[in-house]
Amino acid sequence: MIEQTLDIVTKDGAMETFIVHPDRGAHPPVLLLMDAPGVRDELRDMARRLATVGYYAMLPNLYYRAGRDTMYGPDVTTKGSAEQARMRAVRTKMTIPPVMADVAAMIAHADGQAAAKPGPVGTHGYCMSGPYSLAAAARYPDRIAAAASFYGTWLVSENEESPHLNLGKAKGELYIGCAEHDELAPLPMVAELKALFDKSGNPGELEMYPTVHHGFAFPQRWCYDKPAAERHWERLIALYRRRLG
């Protein structure tokens, strides 16, 4: 595989992005959108896994507007820690529209790379980026052919471009994976989203992962659940195979 970290120019600055892909040929681009704790080796390894099965994987630092020091220590997930407070000071200012501009910049970058196959693009997000992934499918329906959200937070909200408002605008296939135990996506909210999803007519799926907690797909998280994590990989890669090749 070939991997590199480079700056993708956006209208708001330089977005540091980890890119990894097979060393031969052109491969469909997929965007791996980070969870709230930010870019770290755990996510880079997940991008590498996507590259090993034939994708041009891009992992951007979506916090770049706050500077290059937006990489956080291991206690960022510890409630009340200094690192969590530092992260939340950035996270709470995030909104969907600027991230949509970042998605456009990443697609434009991929379009200029010999290692990235022209055509449909995939995107998936975890935690805070679940809404970004689904919103991207609605904002760029002619490019995003597959979009997934895993334990996405507040998928039904009053935020601009909240995913629940625009499910019908997506032409690509959507997949929404929810954890049974998730205070950031309570079961009544999931039920409301499921009704809207079914009404939208999208050919995809909203699936509940029973017994697991928010964050179950991350190997270094306390709540890691290997069977559920492998199921998430099976669902994601199958989605990308169907829609991207």
C-alpha cells in the first residue's frame, strides 16, 4: 500500500488528510469521517483496512479550522479530563454546512489523482460524523453513491441540513447502524428516524446493533464488541462493493 499525509486546500484553510490506497491501479475513493476524539492511529488503521480491500481511503482532520494542534491524548474520552474539555471546545462549534464544503474539496482532490478511480464516491462517519456522511449524500447526490453512519449522534435535530430532513434527496444507498445503548442517539429518536427512512424510499437499511454501546466498532474503546465491529465491516464493505465496485 501507499500512504501519505497531505494538506487539501479548502476555502477555510489547509485540511490535513491521511490517504492510503493500493500501490497499483485506480480505486474508488471513500471518505472515512472521524468521531469526536479526532484523528488517531486507531482510525488510520481503519483506513488501511479499507485500502487492503481496494479503496482510495481518505481520513481528514475535520478540526483543522481550529489549528494543527487538534490531535488529542488518550484521555480525550474520559469525562471531565482536560483533553476532553479541549476537544469539546472545538467540537461544539462544528456545523454541517462547512463540512459539506470539506467533502467537496476531498472529492475534487480525488478527481485529480491517478490512484483514485473517477466516478462514484463513498463516505462513512462515526459518532459526530454520522450526520456529516448522510448529509453529504443529500448535498452531492450525483457523486455520493454510498453513505453510512455508525452510531451517528443526533441524526434528528434542529441543525441546518440535519439528515432526517433530506433522506429523500440522496440517490446513493444509505446505511445507518445504531447501538442499542447510546445516549447520543436515544431509542425514541432512532424510531423516529426509522419511520422517516422508510418513508424516503431509499433502498438502504437502518439496522440496530443489539446489546452494544456507542463506540462499539473502535478496538481501543472500552465498549469494543468484536462481533458487532466485524458486522459493521461486513455491512460497510458490502455497501461499497455494491455501489462503488
